[in-house]
Amino acid sequence: MRLGSLRMTNRRSQLPLFPSRGPTVRLSDAVLDERLRGGGTRYLALEPRRVLNPPAQTGMDFWSLNPYVGCEFGCTYCYARYTHRYVVERAHDAGKLDDAEFRDFRGEHGWEAFERRIFVKEKILAALEADLHRYFRSVHPTIRPSDAIVIGTATDPYQPAERRFRVTRLVLERLARCEGLSVGLITKSPLVARDVEVLAGLQARNDLEVYVSLITVDVPLIRAVEARSPMPAVRLRALRKLTAAGINAGLIVAPVLPGITDDRAHLEALFAAARDAGARFIHASPLRLYPGVRDRFLPVLEEHFPRLAARYRRAYARQSAAPRQYTRALTRRIKRLQAKHGFPVNEGMIDRYKPHLPALQGQLSL
């Protein structure tokens, strides 16, 4: 069904978040470059002291690495907008941005500049080198098994900036000189296929999982909720190139949008497309609506899916996560589709990035 169209739903096909008898909607000085696309995107140099974030710092169960801060793709539901805001606020507090620059880099409400003021982590290799030594010391088998390193948790590592600055490629080339790592990489961009040889080299001595992010194959819907992201067809072609080259790649469907992309027809089409593209796995999870994202996402919902807006506000009024009953029902649906289409059945985001290699021995391959 096209964006904005309506259909009467069979109650047994509905997930429990939005029970209804009515119709449901389906479906500075450091400026490095400036682009007209997206209302004037500017790239700003950022020289980081650290780039590898440990689980204790982020609260996640893996180490994270983000070559950029901010993301030109501008997905309306993206939870990472707050990371950009914090970087800008710290720069202002440190006196690196005056008040006028602060307003420009932050945006009126704290989230707008996320997709227009992109920080590029220049000289990333020096910081990564120091962090890798710290990482290897922390995961010696006498202490604990190795955690995964995931690239692209708060920005797309292959957004348009990467075509010029090649920061992600530098990171992958350095990690490919290591042995026994568990590495995950998440992207919406077909540019990832540019680095297929680097990824193959990384995979030869490490555990690698590449996640192509796609929430639907419905083009009008993509255009409504992902402002400037690549089209579904080009992402799937990139996935096909990766898997054809032997790269362990699959699909990450995050978020599943309640009442919009969670019906069987949407998910069936997506799973079938992933299978045809050679995906090795699919992981999926429902929308998490953090406070910092509501101001961006809810107006889009009001515009394109007005029947759902009030229900979203109620469902997410007291928590960022989708209600448990809905999450359980969605998990059951995803598992049935995984089995039907020949994918490994997993527990959604719980299973992702689990190491499959023996624990690291602490050696750093130089």
C-alpha cells in the first residue's frame, strides 16, 4: 500500500500496541566543506582524544566507534541526535564556540543541526591506536572474554561525508591488522560496497557482521521518515555485492514502526527482498522513542499518519521503549518470518554482535 493509504485490518493480524476497530494507516573555523544538499550541510573538523567507547561508558554491551558526529541522512526517528547535542554543548562550555555558533550548531530545539552540521573525526588513527591498546588490555582472557566493537551506533559511517573524508575506511584498514576481534558495522549506504576488499581482509582474521539498515521497501514511506537516506533498492544491491563477495552481511530492521511497518505484508516484502539479496541474517526491534527524538518524529507522524499520533503519545508517554506486550508480539511475528524465509531465528537485538571466535589472547597485531 502507498504511503498515506488506509486499510481495514483483521484484528488477529494486529499487534497489541494500537488495538482499534477503526481503519489503521499503513504504511566555525573548522569548516572542512559546505554543501547545498539538505539546506546547507557543513562538515567540521573534530580531533578526538578517544574514539572507542567502552560498555561501562555507554551502557551498551559492546564497544562503540563512530567516525562522525551527526548524520546527513536525517532519519526522523534516530535516537542518536542527543550525541550531537552533547558534543556541541561541550564545545560551547569549553569556549570553542561562541553563542552565535552554538545556536547554529545546536539548532533552535537542540536537534535540528544533527543532520546539517557534521563533525568529522580527523586524525582518528592516533586516538584509535591508543584505544586499541586499552581495549586489548581490558579483554585479556584472564579478565573477561572479548566484547564486540560496533561501528556506526550513533551515526552512519558511510554517509556522504565518507566519500570524501574516508575516515571509516581508515578505521577498517587499521582493524584489519588485528586478529580475533568481533566487529559489527551498521549502515544505510551503498557506499559500504566500495570497501568490500577491506572488509574481506578484516573478516579473514576476525569475526565480522555487516548490517545494512532498512525498515521497509516502500519508497514513499522511506521518503517520509528518512529525509535523505538511500533508496531501498540501492541498499539491497549493496547487500548483494557484500554477500556475493563472501562478506557476512545481513539486514537490521530497526526500528519497526508500530502500526506502520509491523504488518505482515510489510515485513513479508522486506524479508523476501533480504533473502533475494543473499542476506545471512535479519535482526529487528521496535521503535524506541527517546525524549530528544519526539520533537523530530511526532510532527512527521502528525503529518503522514494522523490517526496514529495520539496512540503513539499514549503508548510512549511514560517510557522510551515500546510496551512489553507489543514487543513480545512483534518478536513472535519476526521469529515466524525468520523461520519461513530460512534465516537464523534470534532474539532480536539481544543476539546481535555476539562473538563467535575464541577469546582474544591480548596480542595486538601491528
